[in-house]
Amino acid sequence: SGSSKYTGIVEDCCCDYETVDSINEEVLHPILQELVTTPFFRYFKVKLWCDCPFWPDDGMCRLRDCSVCECPENEFPEPFKKPFHGLPSDDLICQEGKPQAAVDRTLDSKAFRGWVEIDNPWTYDDETDNAEMTYVNLQLNPERYTGYVGPSARRIWDAIYTENCPKYPTGDFCPEKRVLYKLISGLHSSISVHIASDYLLDEATNLWGQNLELLYERVLRHPDHVKNLYFTFLFVLRAVTKAADYLEQAEYDTGNSEEDLKTHSLVRQLLYNPKLRAACPLPFDEAKLWQGESGPELKQEIQKQFRNISALMDCVGCEKCRLWGKLQVLGLGTALKILFSVDGQNQLNQPLQLQRNEVIALGNLLNRLSESIQFVRETGPAAEKIMERQ
Ligand code: FAD
């Protein structure tokens, strides 16, 4: 078993594919699967209202039937109330309205109360006073197939790739830009893997299952998509291990002492795992980047591009996709922050400061990537066999 097609060192990283597969299966995946169910990690604070700064005359969010958006009537400028003619009419099928695209906001009130009662230093910033923020129980909202397809979805990916990580001819692609491209591509692969692993096979009977053809078509067929998934995983893993001392000392209190002790113990198992540290001590070597003459300007440019990508998440016309898009982009942004200083300046000596939500995003992103690697490893060879026979 195993995705034996991939051998050698993951490009731009420091560990090989076989090692990634084994540390994931034996160490990371089991710990992360448990970690994300803990009260600290399962609630994510997010603004789910679509507030797309791009395409001002367009956007699924403005379709009036998209009831999940719960946009107050008076917030609709008059022109948006008219039927929209910009996209083919079947695109008007409201992605938001599909039951599988909607976010379940049911909250475990006990855990929620813990959050309010405890004054956590991580959550004071711009995140506290915003009435549009909601807490979402991620366990009730798995990332999976939602029916979000067509021009609206395609446009977001196109904008991300063409505007923010342009594909340079390989030789001309500086390593820093290649990193950004690969991070996004790896995240895209992971999203596709989750769609394939939990797909609505039959709408009439509400039958969910694996879609191996989709896995093959979107991911396995393109070795780069698979390789970028491994790259992104190692990059995020490096950020987590680099921030180990900070994460070890962080406050995981949610008001449920038994559960919180478990959370802390799992975090410690993840951060200081001897097996992991021996097998892959440096998953990614960030010290090699930004060394050129134009390092500081390049960093600012890439930071701006990443901020654009994060703003694009507000244009995702499917609530659940927006939730996971925002969480995972915040997770990547947190990894970038840990590895490449606090802002675009050379302030590497500044002590690391993370917000609670950033830690939640980082942990959940790492778990998603770990699940994707596990699924590709377990299912990939069989899917390839089936598809290549056809
Ligand atoms: P897409 O996945 O849309 O890909 C578009 C093009 O990008 C491809 O043709 C290819 O040229 C290129 N591409 C594809 N994969 C990669 C890669 N790994 N690296 C580099 N280039 C690549 N749908 C759901 O069902 N559930 C979700 O949770 C979900 N979340 C989403 C989150 C975001 C932020 C976005 C933008 C979309 C999300 N979608 C989700 C939609 C989903 O990603 C696809 O866009 C949709 O299923 C249509 O797929 P497609 O076959 O057109 O190819």
C-alpha cells in the first residue's frame, strides 16, 4: 500500500514522501483527529456574511434567494434586487440555498459559555466587538461536497491563480513566489480531496460516499497537485513545530477542566513527539528564503498577494465553503506569520503573538491536510488502478 509513486524528498522541503506518510499515519493523524474534537479547537469565530470587495456588480452573495446569508433587506442596494443577468441563468441556482452548503450554527452552549466567561488574552482585538461574528462548531460542519460548482467557484480559483500567484516560466519563478503558489495549490488539492472523500452520490436518497473518479481527475492525475499537498502539509507542520514553545504555554482553558487538560496533553504530544522530531526534524527550511537583495520588498509584495487571497474568501458563494476557505486561509496566514515575521518588515526579533482564532485555524488546517494525505495514501493506488483501466 502507499502512494509509492512519489519517492525522494518533497521539493523545497527536507523530508521524503515515505517519511511524511509514516509520521502522518503513526503520529500526526491520530493526535490531530482527537485534537480537533476538543472544545478549544472545535469552535471557530468567523464572519460568514458575504462581503465581496471584488466584482462589485456581481457575486452570488447578492442573490436574494440565498437565505443563508440572512442579509437584512435594507442592506440591499436597489439594483441588486433586480434579477441578475451577468451569468448564465442556471448559475442563478442558489448555491447558498443548497442544504449541504449551509452552515449548522448549533452550539454546545456549555463550551460557548466557557469562552465568554474566561478572559482570554488572544481574543481582544478586532474580533471581539463585531456583531456579525459567529461561533461555528466545526465538528457539525465537515468540509465536504456542497454543490458549489460553475462560474462562481471557478472565478475565485482563477482570480487566486492569475492575480496572486502567476505561473512564471519555471526558471523565472523565484523560490518565494513558488512557495506561495504551492501553498495555494496544496490547499486546493486538499479541498478537492475532501470533496472526493465525502461526496453526495445520490441526492434522492441522500447517499454520501467516496468519489474516486473526482479524486483522480482533480488530484491524482496531476502529480504536481499531489506534491503540492505534501509541500503545504510540511510547511504548516514546520510552523507548528517552530511555534512549539509558544503553543505549549498557550491558554487552552474553555471552562471544562477535564477536557482542557486533554487538549493540553494532545498539544504537547503533537509538539514534542520524539518520533516526529527524529524522523523529520526540519519539515521546511524557511531560513533559505528572502535572502536575495530584494528580500524585504518581495516579502511585502507576497504579503499583499496573500491578503488579496484572504479577501477573496469573502466572495465564495457557498457558506460552508466560505467557512472552510476562511479558516484554512487564516491557518496558512498564521503559518506564514510564524515563519516569516509578524509583518512585512524585518521584525524577526519581535516575540510571536498569536490570537486564539489563529491557533484554532492552524490546528484545524494541519488536521485537514493530514486527512488529505491519509486519504490519498489509502485510496490513491486503488483509484488510479480503476481509472487507468477505463
Ligand atoms: P476546480 O477545483 O474549481 O479547479 C479549477 C482549475 O484550477 C482547474 O481546472 C485547474 O486548472 C486548476 N487546479 C485545480 N486544482 C489545482 C491544484 N491543486 N493546484 C493548482 N491548480 C489547480 N466545493 C465543495 O463541494 N465543498 C467545499 O468545501 C468547497 N470549498 C471551496 C472553497 C473555496 C475557497 C473555493 C474557491 C471553492 C470551494 N469549492 C468547494 C468549490 C470547488 O473547489 C471547485 O471549484 C468546484 O467543485 C468545481 O470544480 P472544478 O472541476 O471546476 O475544478
